[in-house]
Amino acid sequence: MTGSRESDRVGGTRCQIDIDGHGSYGWRMIAQNGRVVAVSGLAFREYGDCLAAFERLRTDSARLVGAVQHSAEGNGWVWLLRDGDGRPIAVSARAYERHSTCRSAYERFRGLLGSSL
């Protein structure tokens, strides 16, 4: 992504909104140590829509369904969180070699969202 702005803090993390070369926005949740914890699963045409989607993620997280699955590239495991329509709205920032490591990362992400409420 070509540009970014920090927008909000969640449980010791920060949310950064980025814009890509096509003018679409997406968010990244960044941990205190600087690592990207999660990224948005959807692209948004407007900055405000992206920020609102992150806020909905925070407030609706307990109702969202998550899963660990093989990555599309087949090189490990990824986690994702889906909305009521089945769209991935938050995904792991990277693939994990082990299922158990991915599952632990997913649980930490859910904990960070829960600590912000």
C-alpha cells in the first residue's frame, strides 16, 4: 500500500489505514512490538468506510465466526474472521507453518479485540 495514517488504538495495538495504488483503503492492526497482527479482508473506496469497518469489527467481534485454514498459496495456515454474509473481514497478516501456531495467533487477535471493548 502506498500511503497510511494511524487511526485508533486497540488493547495496546494501533490501527493503521493504508491506501493502495488504486485508491482503495484497508486497515492493519499493529502490535506494540511493531508486528502486523491482522489486515482487513476487504478493500474500501473511502477512508471513512474503512475506519467504520474497523470499528464494527471491534464492537461485533464476539458475534463473528473465525477459522484456521490452509493458505490459498498452500504454504501454511492462515486465520480469518468472517461477517454474517461469509465475507472475510479480518485475516492473518502472514501464513504460519503450523496449525497450532496459527490457532494461537488467532486467539491472541481475538483477545486484543476483546480487551478494547
